[in-house]
Amino acid sequence: MEREIGKVIVGHQEVVRGVLTCLLADGHVLLEGVPGLGKTLLVRTLADCLALEFSRIQFTPDLMPADVTGTNLVMEDDAGRKYFQFQAGPVFANVVLADEINRATPKTQSALLEAMQERSVTVGSETRELTEPFIVLATQNPIEMEGTYPLPEAQVDRFLFKVNVPFPDEGELGEIIERTTTGQEPHADKVADGPTILTMREVVREVPLADHVKSYALRLVLATHPTNEHASDMVRRYVRYGASPRGAQALVLAGKVMGLLDGRYNVAFDDIRSAALPALRHRIIPNFEAEAEGIETDEIITDLLKRVPTTGVTPPEPEVRAAAAAEPLSELPPAEGASAPPGA
């Protein structure tokens, strides 16, 4: 899938890997970036390389919930009898692109986010299940906030990943110009179908997670809360609320996918670290001081990755480490938890 997407999308390897990680982990992804970076093209290309049903919803302020979920229409048969017939909305697809999701009203946003969480749609008194696999890829523009309805934190939390789409460098920009101004029309071929994706998701769930790696993921999430003992000074100063339990779920599931993509049937510490930014950046709520000083959540998470130890033991103070380094190794007592955990 990465190879086929690479035929159309120039660069953005981390973005593509993040989107595929969400697809295999049975989660949804929020893509954020300025206009013209290929967010919509990326989603359409993903749908092209999958034998799945694709639909696009262009979110606008006048979009109604029924435009997303569908509605019951009054029909008439040959005998003149009237009856209700359900007309399915665009959410009844496998790959759903929610373009500029923050431009719709909160009521319409909730209609889509309910489908994301429950994997079903209720219209009238009847609940209809969505077809699996089901993934929502939403896009939003971070700079143009006029006429938008920012997603509430509780709704943003339903996205497994928030992936920032960066501006291409000079080489990538040149390749984009070459592909788009010379008549070339690269196209991605279909390489997977629905049953294949569902099987891959089952394999992801079966990847073993060692206790010491799970403990590290849990401590990393707990460290995002300013009142927790593992919180860093930066968290205590700049964070209002930390990540939810969904953050821990996202770290573990994404870590399992990354382990498999690296050719391993286990989750390593580096897998958890690699998933930390996209899994936690939208789940940490900064306080007023952070906004006033321009502190981003990515800076807070990066600081946590440096300070939260993998062993579960709080690192000693600098002067303690310096004193210990001056002593002969043979005279030092074994450190607590120094033995390698099982399966390390």
C-alpha cells in the first residue's frame, strides 16, 4: 500500500505511515495542514489502492446531519400506498473522507463522530450497522479559523491519530511540479480488499505486549497529567488536562502495528515512542500560560519522552549521578530493577 500511494503522493512518508497505521489498528485519523499539501489527494489515493467503497463529504456550515447519515423518504407504490424508504447517506462506505470537518456545525459533526464511535447510525427508531472495515479520514485547516466550528476535545479524542501534514522540501516540491505540469497522471493500483484488511487487523490484535513495555506506555500517558507523580515540570506548568485512556489504547495498538511493519512480532519501547506524538498531541489540553507563551503540545510530549524512564525508576538527580559515576563500578550496589525483564 505504501508503494502504490508513493506512485501518486510525493514524500510525506511519515504521514502515509500514520494513515496506514490507523487503518490497520481500526482507528480514525485527523489530518491537519494548510491548503494545497495533498491531504485530500492522499485519502483518495488510499481508496484507489483498496478495493473498498469510498465516499467524500464536503463539510460546510449548511450541511445537515441527514446529509451525512441518510434519511427516510416517503415513497409511493403502484397501488398508491405510501411507505418510508431509507436513503443511505455517504457515511455508509468503507473509506470516508470528511473534508474540512471543522466547517460544519457541531450537530453535523456529532452525527459523523457517533458513527465513528458506535460503528452504527440511528435514523428514526432503527439502528443500522456500518460495513467493516470502516475508517474516517478527516481534514482541517489550522490557520483559517473564520467561519469554523472547532471540534470539542471529547470529539477530537475519538481520532486514534492526529497527523500534521508538513510543507514539502525543495526536492519534493520539484517532483510535485514535474508530476502535475507535464501531463503525467500516476495512478495507484488496488492491492488489498476488505477481508484482507480485517485479517490484518486481527493479526495486529494478536501481537504480544510485554508487561514492562505496557508499563512504560501507561506511565507515559499518566505523565501527561499535571497532578501525577511522573509528570515533568513542563507538564505541571503548561498542561491543564492530560491524555485520556484512549491515549494508552492508541499507543499500544499503534505500537503493535509498528512492530509488525518493522518485521517483529512484539512491541518495543521505540514503537511506543514513535506513536507518542500522533497519538497524544490532540489529547493534551494546554493551559492559558502555554497558549500565551506559544508552547505546543508536541514540545511537551517530546520533553516527556526524554524524562519518563523505560525502567519505571525515576532517574536520580544530576548531582547524585555525578557522585555515583565517580565511584568504582565494583563498589556500586546493583540498581533497582537492573535485571532484564522477561522477554526483553
